[in-house]
Amino acid sequence: MLILSTLELIERTTKAIGYHQSFESPDRLAIDQYTELRERHLAFLAELLEDFGVEAHLSVRQAA
């Protein structure tokens, strides 16, 4: 359940980044803060996966 919740947090954070990037004048501070938050969520997800013997090196793929 915690893994699923963390994945949902990553998804919501990624959407928030996209929202702030969509402005004519993107809000760099918000983008940077959400990007840092997403990195923390990814690190936490990797820790959770380690409990199952899975070593993960997670990063976000840039949209095409």
C-alpha cells in the first residue's frame, strides 16, 4: 500500500511540475521545489523496493 501511495505522489508531483511549466512565464521556483520533492519521493520508493530485495535506480524520463 505504501508503494502505491508513493507512486501516486510521484504522479501528482509530476503533474504539478507540468502545470507550472505550461505557463507563458514558467514559475521556476515552484518547478524547482516540485522537482526536489519528486526526487525525494523517488528515493523513498527505491528504499521501499529494497525491502523486497529489489535494487532500483529511479529517474524521471523526459516527455517527448
